Amino acid sequence: MAPLPPSADFWLRVALFGGAALVVGVPVGLMLWFRSPLHLGIGQVVEQPIEFDHRHHTRDDGIDCLYCHHDARRSPRAGVPSTELCMGCHAQVWNEGRETRPLRASWAADRPIRWRRVHDAPDFVFFDHRAHFEGGVGCESCHGRVDRMAHVYQTEASTMGGCLECHRDPVPHLRPEDALTRMGLSPSRARGERVADRLGGVSPPTHCTGCHR
């Protein structure tokens, strides 16, 4: 048998170290990627079929979150505004503007507006808006300061760790009913304790079947 060339030892080491790097690096890289803001959608603007400026509607015009997302108080889903709801104002306001042209086209064709989701929980996760509203959790806790957003984007990662962190200590995030849709209200344990007392205690689930059903 011919002896191995001098370079064989070098290539054996390359193969061993390279294989070890792949075994360790690929899983670590995937874990980092799945936890990165880019993958989670943090700060990424989602283009909508209509240039809807939340700053103008919520801050300037004082329109409450529940006016457009009226299902949030009474069902698992918050809902999105229908063409009919939007036309309730825009039949008179900016009824010939460029910005509202897609809205008028939707109205004329009797075709719903295809809004794109910004916060989209996986299919294996059950999230109930009504339960959070009834438990004293306001819009800002999950959606951020939408009154400062021209285009809505995620400010919090919709991860199991983030949800569990709040479920294990929800008190600082609790608000009275008249402040659920208010923007700019900082977390307060003292205020949350008063809310929890009025609700008779708050104990969100931390077991698997609470969110995975």
C-alpha cells in the first residue's frame, strides 16, 4: 500500500474541524436567525393597499382604536375596518383625494380591502383579544405607540418567551377600563394592583394548553 501524502494529515484535520463546526454552527445559526428582529418582523413596515396613517387618525383626529378594531373587546380577533366603516367618514372627507382612491374603488366594486397582517400569531397559537381586554391589558402593551406610526410595524416579538414573561407577572401592564386604548401610559405596578383588585385577581395561564389548543 502506498504511503499517504504529507498533506493527508492536514486535510483530515480540516474535515474533522469543519464537520464539528457544521454540527455546532448550523443549529446555533438557526436559533439566532429565528430570534433575530429580521425574522420576527420587529420594526419592519408592512405595506398596505391604502396609505393609512395611524398618526393622523389616532393622534390628530382622536379616533379610538376600538372604532376601527371594534371586535377586540368582544371576540378573539380584533378585526380590521371594512370599506363601509371607512366610507362613513371618507364619503365626505378627502372623497376625491389620491390617498382614498383605492377605498372608493373598493366601494364601487363592492370588493373588500385586502389589508395585510402586521401581527400574525402562528396557527398553533391561540390568542384572544377579548380575554386580554377583560383582564386589563391595553393595546399599547403589545402593539406599541401606534399613534406615532405612519405605517404600523411590530415593536414587540410575538414569541413564547415574551408572552410568558407577561403572563407570569401581568400586574405592571394592567390598566383601568377607561385607559385600555390610551397611548403613552407607562407600566405601573401600583396602578396594576388596583386594577387586579377590582377584577378580583388576575392569573393568566402559564401552562401549555393555555395558548396551544
